[in-house]
Amino acid sequence: MNSLVEQFLDYLSLERGLSPNTRLAYGDDLSRFVRFIEKSGVKSFNMVSRKHILDYLMAEKDRGMRVNSISRRLVAIKIFFRYLQQESLLVRNVADVMDSPKLWKVLPEVMSTREVEKMLELPFGDDKVSIRDKALMELMYATGLRVSEAANLKLDDIHFDEGYIRCLGKGSKVRIVPFGDQARICINRYLADSRAGFLKSGKPGEVDGLSRHVFLTYRGKNFSRKGIWKLIKNYARKAGIRRRVSPHTMRHSFASHLLANGAPLRVIQEMLGHADIATTQIYTHVDQGRLKSVHAKFHPRA
């Protein structure tokens, strides 16, 4: 069970872009929960019942824990179980129906358009790494790809003539996301001038499998989520961006900048691959400036 907790914590860091302190807090909460249920003879999260969770929370209360801290423990369990369910690792999510305050919902970090431009301007050389890195970041910002989706993108997923990528997202759901001229130019250059320099020979059949991925490392393999996270973080630091930037920040910026320029929320939802419009609506809270301008323009007494 601890290995699944670690997998979840990696997801929080690499895909959700949460801070090391937040990861540490979730890790501590879930480790305590795992130790408690293991003492009850639970050997799998599929064996966890609602009573197990309630007993754990009551035990924390008896230990003198404050209400806010107990609420945080429950929030950690709910988010973790939701993750297990979306990864098809949990048959029934018993935590989903349990009431808890929405303390976990925080507004995402978003870069300004100028900050994004500064990052994208940095890889300007003719070497294969600069060409690759520019193509990767341009595509991620142009499409709002999740880090795992960018890492697993295949050559056949890019349709240059129509100007879109075919993306396999969460729950094996396929979506179509368009990209613009700048991303097309950078990807074309990477595929023509740079990508072949990353290919490595190997066992029969091995190269064919690996070479289908678009973005390759020095070893000729597709990037890991952590590899892309490090790449993005490095360019953000070089660009002098003080805020914490992750691949998920690029995704948030993609959505927020679309909304700020008038894109309908339903269209943004479709491009992001959100199953529920409520998930996408968080960007209406981020773009407060746009809400104010709309109010000023259309309200009769503004």
C-alpha cells in the first residue's frame, strides 16, 4: 500500500505541480492512515470501509488533534482515493460520499504571458537540445498537455495538415487539441533537424518501439514525467521567474490565457480533457481582471 501512496505523491509533484511542503503533508497524513488500517488487518485499499476511515478519524480526535487537522486528514484520504479510482486501482471509492470541508481547493499558479514568452525565448541555439526543448515547451503551452501526455506523445498523434494533436488522457479518453503556427514551426524543425540525434540503436524491435515517441532523451527514450518537470523548472529559473513553475503551471497558464482572451469555458474544458465543467470553472476565479472588465462593460450600474 505504501508504494501506491508514493505513486500518488509523485503525481501531486509532477502532474499537479504541488510544492514539496504540500507533498510532505499529504505523505505524513496518508502514512498515518496506512499504519492505522494495517493494524486492523487491512492489506489492500480495496478492503477499506467507511468505518475504517471513521475509526481512524476518531482515533486522531482522541489523540487530541484539532478539528482543522482532522479535516485535513480526511481531505488527504478523499483525494488519494479519488486518484486510485481514476487510475482504476480502486473498485469502490468509499471516501467519496464522506462530508469534508473544501479546504484543499486552492487556486492554481498562473504565469503572465510575458513570463511564458521569456521561457519560450530561452532555447534559441541550433544544437539538438535547444531545438527539442523549445518544441516541447511550445507544444505544451499551445495545447495545455498534462506532463504525462507530453511524455507519451507519439509521432502518429501529431496531424500537421489539420493542425491538431490526438491526445490520450486520463481514463484512456482520447481528445483532439489544436495547435498554432509557432508550435508547428518548432515541432517541424525538431523532427527534421534534431530528433534523429537522440535515437539510439539497440536490440531488434526495441528502437522501433522507442522511436515512436516524439520527445526523446539522450538515451533515445521518451521523457519521464520527472524529466520534463526538471526541464521546465530549469528554464523558469533561467528566465528569472520567481514563482514556482511546473509543467502543470504551463497547463494552467494555457487555460487562463485562453479564458482571458474570450474563449468559451466549454471549449477550454474540452481541450483540457476535464470530465466535469466544475473543474474548469476554477479558472474563472483566477482571471479576476477579466470578470471585472466584463462587469464594467455590461452591468447597467457599473
